[in-house]
Amino acid sequence: MNPFLAFVVRGLIAIPVSGIVWLVSIFGFDQSFLLSGAIGTGAGLLVFWASGAVLKHRFLKRHGLTRREYQYIKKNLDEAKTKISRLHKALFSIRHIPSLKQRVWFMRVTRKIYMLTKKEPKRFYLAERFYFSHLDSAVELAEKYVFLAAQPVKNRELDLSLIETRRMLDELTVQVEKDLHQMISGDIDQLHFEMDVAKHSMKGMKDSRNHDESRRLK
């Protein structure tokens, strides 16, 4: 669940409980206004914490992860978010117009991998090459390109270095596309299976109709 939405849901559960406990304390147990308020607030905080624990437990169970696994993935996702932000900033700063479309596509693919992993954390294990290798290389190359391109003195060696860096970024784009494909390969296989089942079912229905028509004609 989206963190903000989860926070709202927990609040919508805790606030009414806090109010009910406060009223019960005042009118049911004849407690003072301040003491009832403290009891109600404590009950609301307890429910808010407990509902968060329940939601997190359900989230981990749904995705087949342990608490330790999720903390490990979340830590790497937090680091990746910073790296992706740096990468996009560097790619956007490159002023080489012919490669603009390629760079925009590169940014879209990296963001897609991140968002897929954030939504379904277990996919992290399918994209470890991206998080532990390709992303770091892309950030280093893109930022180095921006640094070199900003130098006031240009010469043949610098121009060749820029050309080579762009070529390596293009190769990295291909590798990152493969990372994304690896992440969704299971979904593609499942889609093909469902399509085969649907085709088989449609063929069976068609054969059955043809058989019934043949019997009627006889």
C-alpha cells in the first residue's frame, strides 16, 4: 500500500477509537476530562501503531518476504533512489541533441525498474545487476560526461572521450533494458500461458459448434 494512503487509513481507524475511548472514560467510568483525554489519546496511539504493524505484516506476507529481507531491499531502494536522481540530473544536463531521445528512454527504463521494485519488492532479486552494477556505472559515466563537456578547453582527445562515453551509455541502455526484461520475464511467460489456454478453449468451443452443426445437417 502507498505509505501516505496507509498513514491515512491508520489515522481513520485510530481517531474514532480515541474518541470512543475518551467518551466511555468520561461517561462510563466517570473519569475527569483530562484523564479521559489522556486515556483516549493513548488508546488512539496504540491502535495507530497496531494497525501499522498489521498492514506491514500483511504486506510482507503478500509478497513472500521476511522482515529482514524487506529491510535489506528497502535500504538498497533508498540508495538507488538517490543514484537515479543523480543519473537523471546528469543525463538531462547533457547537451548532445542527437542522443536526447535515447537519454529520455534510458531515464524512463531506470525509473520503471525502480517503481516496479518499490511496488513489488521481491522483484529486487531479479534486478540485482541493475542495482549493484549497471546503475552505478551509468551514474559515474553520465556525471563524468557532464564534467568533461563543461571544460572550456576542447581538443581531439577530449572529443574522443566524450564520444566513447556516449557509446558506453548507449551500451548501458541496452543492458538496463535487459534488466527490465528479466524483471518481467515471468509475467511474459504467464501471459503466453494464458493466451495458449484461451486459444485452446476457443478452439474447443469452435470444434464443438462445428460438430453440433454437422449433426443438425445430418
